[in-house]
Amino acid sequence: MATLTISTAGPVVTVSLNRPEARNAFDEHLVAELAAWAADPLPPHVRVAVLRGEGKVFSAGADVTWMSRMVTYSREENVRDARAVSAMFLALDALPVPLVGRVHGAALGGGAGLASVCDIVVAADNAVFGFTEAKLGILPAVISPFALAKIGRSAARELFLTAARFSAQRAREIGLVHAVVPESELDATIEGYVRELTSSAPGAVGAAKKLIASVAGRPPSDVSDLTAETIAAHRVSAEGQAGMRAFMEKRRAPWLPDGD
């Protein structure tokens, strides 16, 4: 049985974790399918990806059956397994289009890791989050680079060490989540983000994602050449020229969807 369902409507591809009977928990099959999807080139018309979960929760972390097998793994087998999970998160993080997370129910352990690699996260107001690994005697090691980039060291010190569950409102306060709405409004809120994302130039959006990864955490003096070269390249690009001329001449930008 496929652990993902993928559907495309216009410029949006929706990727659904499809293990509702296991609360969309990770196993080796889900990890492999997500990694393969993220590494595969997207159709050129796709501008936004939405990640969601089927059933009652977004993702409850690692599958119990999968974890029971890990207990018997050697160190080498554990390293191989962890590297596969890391490769999945790296591929999702490097997706060339915006990744929007739709979180309901719970995002625990690796599920919180998935929220960490989403560019935008919309959560139901009753959703629960947690970096819960320490409760099991392990730790959120593979997801830590992505989580720290989102929530910072101070929140990580509290939440990694206590492994406490926390509310969607707290997740928003620390930067893991960007919008908190009633569950009935999740899809409408995501549609609003999609409208905003598709009103921006696709090349500029993709380049902005790469720029954030290149600039974050570095002193401004270290990246001044990079930022100058980047803006110059986009000003003279076909997309940049078209967008600036459309703005100055009060014309519709060529990448806008029909009806905008």
C-alpha cells in the first residue's frame, strides 16, 4: 500500500501522508516515498506544494513497529537508518517551490520535524506539537538542524529537554507555525497563502528560498558580495525585467494566475 497520496490541481501539488491507521507515523516505506517524491523534479507548472496528513492527525512521529525493530539494530544499522531519514528531511527542505504544512491533530517527534522543514505552517487551534523523543530515551537529533533554524536555541533548550507537548499557539509564538485557525478554516487559510505565493514571480520565490539558506546565520559582511550579485542577476533576468516593467507601466505581471 502506498504511504503517500499525491494530487495536483492547477499550480498546487498536495502530498498527503496516507497511514491514518498508524497516525501517519514514519516507517521506512514512508521515509523512502517522501524522499523520492521530494527529490523528483516537479512539473514546471507546479508553484506550491502542500503537505498534509490523512485521518485524525498530521503525524505522530515514528511508527511503533518500526521502532521495535530499531531496538535490535546494530550501531551501523542505526546510522544507515538515520541517514535515510536525514536525506528525506534534506530533500524536503531543499524543495524548489514553497512547502506549506497543513497541521491538524498532532505533530510529534518527526511530525514536528516535518513542520520544521515547511516554509509556511498553518495549524488547527487544537493541534498539539512536541519534540517528544527524550521521553523515549532518545533525542531529536536528525531534525535538530531544521527545528533550531525555526525555533532558535532558547525554545529548543526547553522543548528538546523536557520533551513536553505544546499548543499550536505556543508553536506560533516560537516560529514553528505561522497561522493558527479553527480546523474548519485550515483549507481556506492555505488557499489564501497559495494566492499570495502564486502572485509572486516563481523564479524569485525559488531564489529567495535558496538565498535564505545561504545567508542565515552569517555576518552581513560575509554575504555582501553574494547578495549584490544575486539582486543584480535577477534585475537583468527576463522575469525581473518583465516584473519591473509591468509594475512601472501598471500592467499585469506575466506570471499571475488567470483572474488575478
